[in-house]
Amino acid sequence: GDLSGLRGMLTRFVWNGKEIIGCDERTLPLSTLLAGGCPILFPFASRTKGDVYEIDGKQYSMPFHGLVKQSAFGVKEAGENNVTLYITNHEASFKDHYPYAFRLEVTYSLEGDRLLFQTKIFNESHRRMPHYFGWHHYFHVSEKQKARLSIPMGKCLDYTDGRDGESIAVPQAMDLSRWMDWVLYDKTSNEILFENEADGYRMRMKLDDAFQAVVVCTCFDGRVTIEPWLGIPDAIHRGEYVEWMEPGEWREYGVEV
């Protein structure tokens, strides 16, 4: 696979000649969220109500899926089968949206048939810092009606076709040929299974305990997103599924594919 540092995200993963994760590099300058790959969602995944939130009586704007998805990362270290990238909040534009000194590190590594995504978040400010980090993995699927997905979640919010998070029942079997944009949460296990018969691969995703939600979106041609998030949309206003870090504290989160 190509462990590219462009905008901090892994753009393409090919295993035994099969494209598992793909990206349209021509679209990258316009939008990582449309290009594919694995965009990084920090500090908040999804959208806050009205695209704003309030901290200590002051209101801040927050773009959809956070601040770093279009940002350049630095390279901390790189090996034959791994790379660690980083970004900090020295940019004034970040501080206008997120008034904390932070350092975000992402590490991609290959170990046998496993692709590991590790995230470290450091609170370098002098006050408690909120976040609910997320990944936005795009998996290659040529015939969605032949793909099967098992996600161990008990609740579902529906954002398909402009719906505003309507609560719906989680189906026994997901029809991925349907148009859907679902946020699943209330986790019962840390393992997700995805069988892609048409493209000849099976994927198991293992999540750290901190990941509380997984988004499934079928609204892209030839791709299905399976997105592990720490929280659910607008968690900062809901008052739940938010990770608060004390000054000087750091957290680490892992996903294995």
C-alpha cells in the first residue's frame, strides 16, 4: 500500500493485488472527504449544531468533520513498514475554531496481514480539552449487493437524504445496495466484519474500547465507508461521548484492519 503523508491520511491500501482502500488523487486538492482514502476527523467528527459550540462562555465555529482533514502534516519518523505524522495548533486559523494547544500524531503500520491506525492526542494547553476523534475509511466495493457487513451496535441514527439523526432500529442484515448514511452506537463488541464477495476480500476491523460509534455510508459510487468514531454527531452539545483531557494529559487510540 501507499502510506502517503499527503494531508496526514493514508490514501491507498492494496493487499495481494486487491485494492482495499482507494482514493481519487485528482480530487484531493478539492476535498479529502470526496476523494477517498482515510480522512482524519479531529477534534470533532461530524457536525456541531449550527456549526458552532461554546467553551467558557465564548462561541467558536467548527467546520464539518473538524479542522485537519485538509491540512498538511509533518513527518515525525518513517520506517520500511510504518510512518508517524503530526500536526499542532500553531496556526491562527485553528485557534479561531479550537482554542487549545494540542499535538495530534497518527501512525500507520503494516504487521503481516494487519494494517494498524494509531492516534495520539496531547493536551498541551492549561485547561481541559474536549475531543471526539474519528476516522473516515473508504473501502472499495464494486457490487454492494454482494457485500455483507456485521456491526455490533444496538442503536442507529439515520442521516440519509438530509435526515437529522432520526432514531431507527438496527436491521438484522444490512443491505449495502441501499442508499444509507447511518451512525451506529451502543456497542456490544469491538469487532466489525466485512465480506466483499465481488472483490475477493474479507476485512475484520478491531476497535479500541474508546471508539463508541461506527458510521456506515453507501452514498459513494464503488465505495462504502466504515468509520470508527469516539463519539456521535454533536456530542459536545449532547454532553455525552466526549473525551475530556486534563492539562498535560495524552490519549492513545487504535484501530486494526
